[in-house]
Amino acid sequence: MHDDRALTEARLKRVLEERIRPALYPEAVPLEVAAWVAPGEPGPVAEGLAATHTPVAVGDAWGAPWGTTWFKVCGEVPREWAGRTVEAVLDLGFDERMPGFQCEALVHLPDGTPVKAVNPRNQWVRVGAPVRGGERVEWHLEAASNPVILDVHPFRPTPLGDRETAGSAPQYRLARMDLAVFNTEVWELIQDLEVLGELMAELAVDSPRRWELLRAAGRALDAVDLQDVNGTATAARSALREVLSAPAGASAHRISAVGHAHIDSAWLWPLRETVRKVARTTSNMTALLEDEPEFVFAMSQAQQYAWIKEHRPEVYAKVKKAVAEGRFVPAGGMWVESDTNMPGSEAMARQFVHGKRFFLEEFGIENEEAWLPDTFGFAAGLPQIIRAAGSKWLLTQKISWSQINAFPHHTFRWEGIDGTRIFTHFPPVDTYNCQMAGSEIAHAARNFKDKGVARHSLAPTGWGDGGGGTTREMIAKARRLRDLDGSPTVEWERPADFFAKAEAEYPQAPVWVGELYLELHRGTLTSQAGTKRGNRRSEQLLREAELWSATAAVLAHHPYPYEELDRIWKTVLLHQFHDILPGSSIAWVHREAARTYAAVAAELEDIVAAALAALTGRGGTELTVNSAPHTRGGVAAGAVGPAVSEGPEVSAVPRDGGGFTLTNGLLRVGIDGRGLVVSVYDLVAGRETVAPGGAANLLQLHPDFPNMWDAWDVDAFYRNVVTDLTDADEVVLGEVSREAATVRVTRTFGASRVVQSLTLARGQRRLDLGTEVDWHETEKFLKAAFPLDLHAERYAAETQFGHFHRPTHTNTSWEAAKFEACAHRFVHLEEPGWGVALVNDATYGHDVTRTVRETGDRGTTTTVRVSLLRAPRFPDPETDQGVHRFRHALVPGAAIGDAVREGHRLNLPERRITGATAVPPLVTADNDATVITAVKLADDASGDVIVRLHEAHGGRAVTTLTTGFDPVGAVTTDLLERPTDDGPAIERQGNTLRMRLRPFQIVTVRLTRADGR
């Protein structure tokens, strides 16, 4: 037989697009349309319904950026349509290529009842199936004219990302507002032909099945009368029935489809718009669940449920009903789909605490899976946190975006820093917006890396970001693919059902140890430095507020601010969403974040002040408040008392050739006439820290114009060009006292100015570095370099509840890909017996490289560079412009414990207050390897004291906790403060509790008080 494959395939494409699709709505009548433009921000539904509307017509422009227009749509079903299926087709000017990234609308009945949403891939509202004829219809559309930020020319700077700069030009034109007859048989034929054509294209040309499909397609097209598609659709479908009913082979890959509508809690739209996106999407999904009995939809992010509950209770009622029926599935158990690299230990734990508790209280559901399809890499401490929250599975997809190395597994066990393993799945479909296209389904089967030992994968299915979620077309395709020869099988399943099957079939899944590093989006560790500082400061203030409020509640019967702390935690957790904290949202989002962080800080400062006042009373005694987990200045951890200065006084003398030498008996610091640190000599160890010929605290400026994803990405070629900022406007000796000496350095470059303070304090084995940058560069990357005279094949980077090691070399492509990485409060490098720590108070991105000196001693220079600022122009064209402040400290002679201690010291600075009395700690640990991360009262308002701690050095530790009260009971709990058998045994005697900890083990202890107050 002649090869006419190309001819038939081209015929199928043209007939489908030009004849069959246009026949879907064979008859239509226009609707009457009127509009009212809401002033300012969106108002209540009642306001939009009651407003006076002005007539508008198809073709009219509408919608200023970020505006809200209420359309009133009215009409009457023609009587001659009686017995037929009728829909309204409401096209607000959609671009079908961009669901989720442009205008959307929620459709209401005249009484305000939400019906469903319309968007580029979902423009219909069902009137009746069948109709009686003569019905009057009326709908009210709350239409959001969200501007297109990520356009067909992506990553170009735009003022549209903030209402203050977006202007008022209309963004859209009404395209179609009709009542139309919906031909069900034509719609089914479209789905038949799409599935057949897409499957056919994925099969090998020499596959008999491909030719069976091709011949069936030809017969179906022969049966279509192009002048009467509606009358011949049934005959065409008959020609396809046999090939679309042939069952799949026994070895076919099995796909669990999960309805999904990945909604970024903020990104190219502000938080307030996400509230409406969620309402629109859940309205669509609850309506679809009523129509499609086999369909299952999953939605994560407890915050988004809370938004619907607060703002659209009528929608939430439908969600709760569908959840109770088991078909609308709360997934993931986190407050938001947060970034996991940068949130601190407690914040990462509280993502699960608040998320899981919301689902338990609202729905009675205990999530066992973490659901993070779009997060930009995963910190090495996360498995233990997931397990400590009572979960055991993880799903993500984002690692498939890695630029260089393909991850070797799709299903595996992920081992964290303490040895905890979590069963993990990366969907091989390689998208969290699966459309059930044949190409996607075939790709999932071909791509699955665990063939032969496993056969199940998951496909999150639906348009995201307000694109409407799963569509009826996707469900129709899944129905045809349920058991179809030549294709993987598809079945709608809940995430937990998928994980249970996948884990059962693959008990010996391979193990991946350490972080899941995304080889992309490395710039998110630095972009929007103000947002990152706001997050870090909020985390530390929350620690202080809980610590001092709990101490005051127990020791002084001060009221504990349960509601305030709960609300503030949820606000901070929301802003850890993976496009807010990483700095990849529009200007509006970060402008609001700055205002929110300022309000959070003010409220937490008030809570801390009130608790300390209750504890110390009124008096004139100068007291030091130590909120850190280690004793310092003679004040115990978690205590208030008079500080003590120890060690030789500090001296400062001019240096030959310019600059100054600072000495405190522990370190001798040389700062040259350029204001660069050319020597940090450890007088205790008799060793130099700075590499020969090098200069530390060297500011370096790089060009920064990645190939795409400006705020997200730093591409490796940025390092090809560097400018060392060595010219100083001023190098002067600032205040010198017995306690400290400071050198102030001022530099200007481009349109920017930097003022640095280099301080050596009495009795401290560290050099403190304060940096203030008035930043006005664009598409530049600012780093601070510290070349160290130290040979180390690996270095430690702090992560949640511990640290892990990365290599300093690039033997493999995996190592080379990590040219920009994340650390929390410190990085630490060490030769046997001597190390160096570099600690920070608000930065995350850094790089570590090493070279061998070819002259002189031929030693190794290991350079640590901290990333300070970037200046991408998309999506926020003014990213990071303005004043920023950073604090770092270089700690020579540091063991890992010193790095831990100094990291907490820098992030939890001492407070100086006056009062009448010192305050003993509520809880202390006798082993510096044990870090207490939280002291608080139990969330259930029982009055029990919760203490969370972990082993921080990476070894085993025997620890004794001593309480400042007499507990009558002590149990270990999970993160949700429920008793568990997973914790260490507690040996309790009076107010002391002794326990043994594994390396990096997290332990939560619940202490019951006699009075319960």
C-alpha cells in the first residue's frame, strides 16, 4: 500500500480546525451587555450587582490594568431551540494561548450566587441540557482586567506590574457575548479525533497500531459532510468506535491523573488578585465535580482555602461539601507552597504546623504528602521536617527544569541530613499543568526512569494560575485514555492513593542523599534583598516574641498572645511563598511585602517589650536580653541580666602605607589604605586567615543579564567579567573605645554608594562587617569576596535544623552546576584543627571556589563570596533600587559550633533595657551542640510549654534540659504538638530532662505545668 500518511494527517488537521470545531455552536443569538467599572480596588459582590450599568457592545474596549468591570449579560433562549443544549459563550477578549495570565471573570446569578468562571480555555456557561425555549437568562460577570506581564516577548521591563505605574489604557476588547446551541455530538467527535490524532503522532511509524489509527481517521473524515458537520458527526464517530475501544497492553505505563490548578499565591499579580483567582478556580472545579463523577481534584495551600472561607463563603461551602465527598482533596499540608531553601528552621516547621492543622480542623483530613510541584529546589533538612509533621511522601516537578544534569530517578527515597528518608515522586510528564495531550502522556511513559521496577506515575492535570483548572475536554480525553491500545492508561486518583500504590510496588526504591538542587533560578537567592531581610527579621522577632511571652506567662502570669502570634506567623508564612521570598514577583507584591514586614516588626516589638516589662518590672538597672540559644556576655541563653565584658581592651593604630591595624588580643586585623582587609591574624592559633596577596571584604561587580527569567536566573557566564571595587573615597577610623574599634570605608561606583563599618570588639574572635549600599545599578550583580588561606575539599552550609556539605571543587557536572548556592546564617570551611566561618544576618546566595597559588608557598586559596544585590528589570523594573543594609562577620579559628553560635549572635542581637530585676531562663540546655529553636506555649492554649531543639554539630549529643518551673509531665511530640513514639527517651528528675540525640535530630518536648496557667 502506498504511504499516504502525511496526506491523511494534514487532512485531519485542516478538517478538524476549519470545519469540525466551528460547527460546535451551529446557531447563536447575541446577548445584551452592560458594564460598570468599579472604582479603585475590587469591592463586594453586592456593590457590583446593584451598580448602574451602561450598555456596551462586542468590539468595545474595556479594562484598565488591574481594574474590575462588572458586566451584566441578559437574553432569551429562542423558543425554536426547545429540547436542545444551550450555552452562553462569553469571550472577554481572551488569548487562548495565555490561560492564567490575562483577564478572567467569575459569573454570578442575579442573587450573587457564583456559577463558574470564564477564562481563555473555558468560555462557556451552561443554560440547559435540554432547554424549554423562551427562558430569560441573566448573569453578572466580575471581570478582572489583569494585564499581561509575561507577554509573547517575555522578560521585557514593563510598568504594568504595579497599579501605581500601570496607567489606565484599556487592555481588552469584548469579542463574543452570545447564546448558542451546543452540539454534543460534534464536541464528542472533536475529542475523539484529538485523542486519535495525538496518539497516532506518538507511535512509531512502523507500528501497526499507528496505521490502524490512520485508516480509522481517514474513514471518519470520509463520513463527515463538510457542509453538514452537525448532521454527520454521529456517523464519523461510528468509524472511530472500534479503534478507540481497543484495550491497552498489560505492560502499559499507568498514570494517575489528579485534577490540579497550580495557583501561585502571588507572582505576576498581587495577593488580592490571588484571592479572586482561587474563588474563580474553585467555582469551576466544584461545578465540574458535579458533572463528572470519576473526576478528582486536588488543591494545596491552606492559605488559599482560608482566603475563600473569609472572602467568598458561598464558594467555600461548595468546596467543603466536595471535600466531604472525598473528591475535592486538600493536598500537601502546608500553609503555602513555600520556598524551601531560605525559610528558617522554625518557619519551615510552621508551614506544616499551620497547613496541616487547618486541614484537620476544617475537614478532618490528615495529609501524608508534601505537595510542592513548583518550588525552586529543596533543602537537605526537609525530609526530617516532613516526617516530624506526620507526613511521609513528597511530590515535586520542578527539578525537571534543571539546565545541565537530568535527575536519575522519578520515584525514589530522599534522605535528609539526619538520615530520614521520604518516598518522593517527580512526575515524568514534566509539567504541573498537564492537558491530557497525547504528547504529554506518551512523554510520561517514555521519560519514566524507573521502568522495569515501577510502572506508576502521577500527572497533575489542569490549567494553573487562574487559568481555570481542569477542563471538560481534559476529562473527556482521560476517559478515552483510561484503557486504550498504544497509550499509557489514565485513571483519576487522589494523591494519597497514587503514593500508596507507587510505594507498594517499589519497596526498594533508590536513595538520593542531600539537597535536591535546582540547576536554574539561582538568582532567587539574592533578588529583592529587602523582602529577604524582612523575612529573616520576622523569623527572629517571632522567636523572641514566643520566648519572652512564654517566659512571662509562666514566671509572671502575663497573658500569652495566642491569637496575635498565630496571625503573624501565617502572614510571615504567606510571604515565604515561592515567588515572594525568592524575589520573582511584580513590583506591587514586593512593595506590599515591605509594608507588611514593617507592620509585623512593629507588632512583634510591642509583644516583646510587653513581655520583658512584665518580667523585669520598673527600675533603673541596665540589663541585657539574650534571646540567642547560647550564653554570651555572662548572660545565659533565654535570660535577662547584667552583661560582663571580658578580654583585653581593643586598640587601633595607623598602618604603614595607609589604613589601620586593630587588635583585641585574639585577632589582629590589617585594613589597608583602600579599606580592604589584607590580614586577619589569629593570635591564639598563630595563623593568618587571608590568603597571601589577597584582600577580604572585597566588593566585586559583575554584569548580570541572564538568557531568560531575569529575576530568577544567574547564568554561569556572569563570572567572565568582574570589576573589583578597590577605590575608596574615604577610609577613616571611627569610634574607638575599650569595647570596640571601627574603621569606616566609603566607596562610590556607577550611580551607587557603599559605606562599610569594620569593627573589632573586645573579647571576640570575629571581625564584624556592616555594609550600607545605596544601590542604583541595573543588570549588575554585587558580591563580597573573602579569599582564605585554607585548603578544604568541602564546606558546610547551614540549612534548616543543621548543616550539610558541598564540595569546593568541580570534578563533575553536578558540582559545577552549583556555582551559586544557598546558606542560612553561616558557611564554614575547615582544615583539621582550624576553620573559618562567614556569618550573615540576611543574605543567602553565595559561591565557594578554590585555586592553587602558583608562586610563593604554592598553597590553596579558598574564596567565599557572599551575594549582596542584583538589579534585574523583569518582572520588577526597579528591583532593589535604594538603600540596603547587611551585616556579616568573619570568624577565624572557628569550629562548626562557633559558626552555629556566631550565626545566632548576629541574627539575635542583644537588647539593652532597664528594669528592676534579672530574669532566669525558662529552659536551658547544658550542651552547646543542642540548639533550642523555639520556646512557646502550646497552641491548644492548655498552658503547656513547648520546647523544640535539635543537635546542631552533626554528631551525637547527650543533653540535659533544665526548666525554670517544675513540670508534672514531659513527652516528645510531633511538630503539631501531638505525642509521638519517634522521639528520644526522656529521663526526668524534677525540673531536669536528660535525652540522647542523633546527629541533627529534631525533638519537640511538651512540658505540662501543675497550674496549667
